[in-house]
Amino acid sequence: MNKLERLHGLDFCRAIFMVLGVFYHVALIYKVEQDWRVGSNDTSEFFSIISLFIHDFRMEAFYVIAGFFIFTYIKKEKIVF
């Protein structure tokens, strides 16, 4: 079994995306068009823009990283479908 080198940059990206998830869910509370279960009367257009910006790429990036990790796992374990 060959040992694959750990890619610390991807772990860092995954951690950043997780932290962005916290900011995203907080921004959902304060955005102008509240379509979430929790809302506030103090809304801001800034939070609307932040939530849209983070929503555009965060989950897709998680999927790409997860696909990369499953590919390297399959390659390491020599799994055949």
C-alpha cells in the first residue's frame, strides 16, 4: 500500500468553507428578503449580498473537495467497480 502525501491546502480550504458556513447562516437571519426560519427585524442589504456571495460557491467547493478525496481513496485502496 503506497502512502499518499496529505494535502494541507485542501484541509485549510475545507476549514475555511466550514467557517464561511457559520457566516452564511448568520447572514440569512439579517438579509432583506427573509425566507429562512429565523429572522430579525434589523435587516441589511450587506448581509443579503454576503449570503448570496457565499452561497454561490461554498457547497460546490465542498463537493469538489469530497470528490477529490474519494478519488484518492479509491486510488489508494485500488477499489474496482
